[in-house]
Amino acid sequence: MLPPPRPVFRFAPSPNGLMHLGHAYSALLNAKLAGESGGRLLLRIEDLDQSRCKREYEAAIVDDLAWLGIVFDAPPRRQSEHVADYARALASLRARGLVYACFCSRAEIAAASEGARDPDGAPIYSGACRALTPRQVADRLAAGERAALRLDSARALAAAPRNLSWREFGEGETESFRRADPAAWGDFVVRGKDNAASYHLAVAVDDALQGVTDVVRGRDLYAATSAHRLLQALLGLPAPRYRHHRLVLDDAGAKMSKSAASPPLRALREAGCSAREARAALGFETMASPPRLVARLS
């Protein structure tokens, strides 16, 4: 009898800023679970947003991960080098009539949403472009207008299995099945006006192509799993196990984030913080005396 395949974990930062303690917690938890299970740990660089992602940020992320003592089992996968993979997935959805072109601006989308919001807090799209004919779409593209591609959620849900769910483990060993609610996202974008695949599409494709069996990420991405499960079902991709972990909070009790200018690991390192202190502050190592850093998890 063949031994069971090794679990595969991944850490997938976006190089649009420097890593902070929240990223460190997620990376260390992935490394811990991969080590305990005899699994593999992969690094994915999610750099499709070429207007914000920079190679210097990628280099800083790789350096911070090495400083934390995290070792990956393969060279990193850069999304920007695999656009053909996402194009194939989009072609499959288009061939089944599950996507449509959307020319609306952000202001138009917000005005037509009547206050309806998706789980990320963005306005729910009204579907204004859903009824455009192929000729109308072609004429507008020929005139130089740019279009995003949106998933037709009604058609997609009709084509997907009923009662979509995923296996959720949180940060423990107890398994539960969570009901997916992709309708909460409305007709979400699968390709932006810049022709780059959306986060939702790229993540679903990458996890399958990298053989990821265990997705370990923050609770702020819990709701996104519903969109990912829908795309996995439509594209015939395997569903990983999911672990949505606690978030590291700042002194004000808010989630650490790049947009909130949370202190980066680089600044902590320059202030004299050791990797051991950072790991201890996040609960991954014990020290005889308390670390100078204090991390709040919730």
C-alpha cells in the first residue's frame, strides 16, 4: 500500500508593502503545521497588481521570512509568470457563458448598488452590463473602452453542485463542514480592466496547480472561501482543507494591515528585535523572560 501523499501548505504574500507581525503569524503557523504533519511548505508571490507590487518588496519579504527561520520546499511561484494558467481558466468559464464584460466605473457601481455590500464591504454590482449583446460589447471594446469580466452568479450557481461547503479546522484538529455562500459576493470580478486575473480566480487556480492540500490564512479571508469554492467547483479543481486563524491586532485593537501603516518587521529588526523575540511574542517559541514585543491575537 502506498503511503498517503504529504500535505502541502503555502504562504502567499503580496509584494505591495513590507511584512508586519500579522504576516509573520500566518507564515509561522503554516510552517509549524507543515512541520508537524511532515508536509511541504511553498511560497507564492501574489504579484498580479503590477501598479502596486514591486520587486524590492518581494526581496524584503523573502529576507524577513528567512530571518524568522522559515524554510520553503521549492522556489517561489510568482503569479505574474503564470498568466496563461489564469487565461485558460477564464476561457473555460467564457465557453460556458458564465462570465460577461462589465464597463461600469466604480462610481457607477456604487451609485447603482443601493447600499448593498459584499463581505469585503465593497458595493454589490447591480448587473447593469449583464444584458449587453455580444455586438454591443464588441463595439465598445473597439471604441477603446476597457472592460472587466464578471462571473454571472445566477448562471454559475445553477451550474455548480448544490450545498457547496468546505472542511474547516480553524487552528485546532476539530473538523467541521461550513456552508459556502457565494451569492453574498454577487457577480464578482474574475478579471480586472487591466486584464489581470482577480484574487479569487488566481488563488483557486494556483492552489490546484501547486497541489495545495491545506490553506492556512487569516479570518479576514473566511468569507472569500465561498467564492473560491464556487470557482473550484466550476473549474473542476480540488478543494483544500481550510484553517482560518486568529488575527494579530495593534494597540488600538484593529487588525494589522499595510493600509493602516502597521509597523513592519523591518522596523522591529532595526530597533533590535530578534527573530526569537518575534516568534515568542506570537506564541511560537518560549523564552525565560517575556519578549519585549507584545502581540494581541483575536
